[in-house]
Amino acid sequence: MEERKLNIIFNKSGSGSTNTKVSLPITWIKQMGITQNNREVVAIYDEEKQEITIKKQK
């Protein structure tokens, strides 16, 4: 298991709402088998643990 500190990117849209993004290391993405043609993932937020899990869509 590898751990890295990442920053959240905050963007403000033209209508004034705020969106966020996280950039993931390309090595992780490649190891998961995610490509530009097969890029669907499932994000799970555990409110109790305050953890986000990202899994490749099967």
C-alpha cells in the first residue's frame, strides 16, 4: 500500500458554485486498469470514518 498527501483543487464556476477535484497519481490509475476509454469508477463516502474510497467500476 502506498500513501501520498494530495491537495483538493477548488474551482468556482461562472454561476458562482464551487466544484472540487483531486488529481491521482497516474501510476495508481494505470495499476487499476483505468484508461481513457474505460474510466468509470465508484466513489464511496463513509460519513462515520470520514473516508472516501474509489474503486474501478466492474
